[in-house]
Amino acid sequence: MCGIIGYLGSKNAVPVLLDGLKKLEYRGYDSAGVAVIRDNKIQVRRVKGKIRDLVESLKASPLEGSCGLGHTRWATHGRPSEENAHPHRDCSGTLVVVHNGIIENYLPLKEELIREGHVFRTETDTEVIAHLIEKHFKGSLEEAVMMAIRELEGAYAVAAMSVRDPDKIVAAKTGPPAVVGLGEGEFFISSDINPILGYTPRVVFLEDNEMAVLERQGVRFLDFQGTPLSKTVDHLSWNPIMIEKKGFKHFMLKEIFEQPQVIRDTLEGRISQGSGKVYLDETGLSPRATKSIERVLIIACGTSYHAGLAGKYFIESLAQVPVSVEYASEYRYHDLLLDPRTLVVVISQSGETADTLAALRAIKKAGGLTLAISNVVNSTIPREAERALYTHAGPEIGVAATKTFSAQLAALALLALYLAQAKGRSDEGTFSPLIQDLLRVPHKLERILTEARRLEDLAQRFLAFSHFLYLGRWVSFPVALEGALKLKEISYLHAEGYAGGEMKHGPIALIDEDMPTLAVVPKDRAYEKMLSNISEIKARSGHILALAFEDDTEIVNYADEVIRVPACSPLWSPFLTVVPLQLFAYHIAAKRGADVDQPRNLAKSVTVE
């Protein structure tokens, strides 16, 4: 969950490194640092705290050099401190290392290195890498790195540089992501593509057990045995301007407002309005193979898990195929009862989520047919899955997922329609209105966003509360879970999402005048039951804030406050009802003074277990 950036070129590396670190902030961090080589010396600057603190330190005492490494640290071994911040040095101070991941056998390695005379200055697991490289160094940095990583157990992306083999950065990966950028006379190594976008569209994604050697004349790729590799160069389609705030106070707010376009982009080219057909040729799922699918298993974590729950209702309603949804972190420990007629859908925004990747690998060993839904082209999960369906959300900087949730809903809606079509359940009378209504979702979302100011006013009235209950039934249950998660993530308030029918099985004991309930109540098959749940809450002095269709005249008799969304086919209501909950959470967090884009203790991509 740390962030790595490296630069080798003709420019002063420090501004490039700082720019890259700012674009990696969303991953979460507690300290930051840079190192550059100049005049045959390594100069290091590290701080506990924010990148702005590092910037101020460098203003007071500048560093300069054309080869450098930068890092944002998320503490795993050792408390957050300047001493424990990366980059880490060896005993001689002639090489430095940055690292993302966890070295599981660092204690026995450290004990052995101490016996050999190495002096440790930090509490981190990363420092053993620097000393191992020092131990094996005999003139070639890549050979020393190769020898060192053979002794490591765990998950890691590592980058190193040394004055004893200058004008070179060596990177290696097993687990967390690493991307090489190929510019004109300059080269980059990064934890993701965001820091590279402004410099070059040409990138190479390292696979597990691969190394990259960045030199003045170019980049070489090797496996861990030193065998040269031929790698495919990918051309990025994301524009660096997409990462800027565009006048919004926070990235999260900008990304909430991008959702109509994100849904359009994810649906575009995959639905024929003329024929009403869905085309997923890119996935390689042929209609014939799709027709044979008798069960779908969805694997995900966090917000992606909630999208998967909504996808369960999409698929079961339209394709009449049973679906189960599992947390990736738990499923990998199951007895994997799979057969060739089960389609396993793994969902990960980043394509690098460690638990989801581990579950995918276990599923592949068990013989499951796998399809990845991801937002990052050629990230590890879609590369390792047999099939991939990409969302088109662009980079998401806010740690709390918003637009990628909507994009995942769109991808799952497409998959549900495609399965139904392949199984002959897409009669024109039923599906044509559904498809047309799906295509109208972005316009309806834009209408919601034009009235977003009301959510800010509502948030102001709810600032005094510390506990919230979110309720929904059927397809609105995942929306309740996601709404509660957003509030918890960014405002640090206690919130619980429940299926409406479960309220009487425990949560109703919590209801009083100090615990408001946000009820998701579109007019669907569970509408009357939800009204009954609301009545039970009102009878116990609970305050009700309801999300309902704009043509619902009955809801005002039950709720204290009503947020209106345009009416739509009930199956697609999550696209519309989740957005007011995102805005509600955003405004409460902003008014409480929370760091909306980088909430405490959270990282954007959970790339270590």
C-alpha cells in the first residue's frame, strides 16, 4: 500500500519525484522521502507526515540529481517516523532501497545480517533488503538485487540505486504492482500509472518474478534468474488532465459528478440501440460458452463486493442463473467447489487487490472459468484471469470509491444482459425497455447532481448525530451497505447497513431519537415491506431520511425527510440511489473537517494482505 516512484533522465529528478508522490497520495501514507545521486553521493530527505512537509524541507535545503527514488510509506513494521521512512540505506550509505509490501522472513534475515556485522537503524522490514543487496554487491546492482530477492519471502515491489553502479535503477516485483514508463531519453518506475501519465503514454507492466533495469540507454527486463525478457509495451489512453480537480474542492466530489459520463463510457459500444443486443466480444466469452454457464460466483472486497451484490440481483433477475457473492479475503480459505459450468467473476477497481488476486489464483488452480472486472487495463488481476471486462472510469484519486462503483454496476448490468441474451431469455418486449432505461441512467444522474446542494443542507442538519442506520431490501440492500461504508470511511462516524428484513433480528434495539435511519425505498417488489420497516422505526422515535422515486406520493406519510430521485426500472435503481448517499457522506465529512480524499488508516489499493 506504499507508493514508489523512480526517475532516470536528463531533468532534475526531485520535482519529478515530488509530482509523482503527490499523485500517489491517494494510496494512503504516513511518511515520505526522496533520494538522489549527485557527485558520487546519495542524498536522502525524509519526513514523517505529509508530502507538503517534504516539499518544505526541500525548499529549505534543496537536493538535485538526475537519478532518484521517492516513496510514500504506510507503516506495517515500525511506527510512523522520519527514521522509519523510506528510502532506506545500507551500512555504507552508498545504496538506497524503496519497497512496497511485506517481507515475512525479515526477522531471521535481520538476525543473520546483524551477526555478520550489519548495523540496522530502523524498525522496518524493508531495511533488510538494503543490507542484503549490500552483502551481495560485487559491482553489478542488478546481480546484487537478484541475489537479495532470492532470500526474501513475502510480497514486494522493490527499487534500488547505488553510487557504486551509477545511472541505474533496478526494480523487482512479486505481488504489489510495478509499472515502467518509457519516455524520450527518460525512464520511470512507479507503483501505478498515475505518476507516469504526464510524461509518457508508453508503459510496461512487470509480472511477478520480473525485474527492470533502467539505464541511460534504455530499459532491460529480466526474470529472477537473470534471463532477458521481451516485454509488450502498452500505450495508455488516460489523459493526465483527468487526474486534476477541475475546480472541485476534493477529488471525491469531482468523481461523484463524473459518474454520468463514466456510465456512458462503460456502456458505449457494448449495446446496440437498434437491435437491443449486448456485445462483449472483448471478453472472449462466446455466446455458446456463455449459454452453458449454470452458476455465477462473484469474488470481491469492499465497495467492489457491494457492486457484486447488486450484480447478483441483475444476473438472477435477467438471466435466471443462480449467483453467490463472497468476500475474497474469506473465499480463498473455502473448499473450492467449482465446475466448468461456473463463471467466477472477480472484481477489483485497481486490478491489484491482494486478497482478490490470491482468491483468483486459488480458483484458477481449482479449474474455475474466470472473468475479471477492473478499471486498470493490464493490471495483474485482468492479466491473470482468463477473460476481462474493463470499466471506463478513468483514474480515481479519492480513496473512497464512487465513480468506480457506478462503473462496476454498469459492467455487471452488461454481463447480466449478455448472459440473458445467450440463454434466450431476452425477449424484446421485456428487454428493450430495460436496455433503453439503462441507457437513460446517465441523464437521470445528471438531474440528481443538479440538485446536489440539497444534500449539503441535509448533511448540515445531521451533523450532530454520531450513529446511523442504513436500510434497504432486494437490490437496494447493497446500496444501504455502500452508503454506510462511505459514511464510515470518510467521516469516521459509526454507520451500519442492513437488509430491511433483518432489522427486527437485532438492530431495532438500537433505534431511538439519537440514531437516524437512511432508508432506500424505490418503488420495487420490496416497497411495501420497506414501508412497514419504516413504520416500526417511527414507532420507536427514530428519525427517517428516505430515498424514493420522485413520483412516490405515499412516502411522505412515513419519512421525516425525503430525497427524490427520478423513477426508473427498479432493477437499475442502485445507479440513482447510491449517488445521494455518496453526497450525504461527502458533505458530512467535509463539514466535520475530515480529510475526504485521504481518510485516516485507509489506502486506495490494498496490495498487501
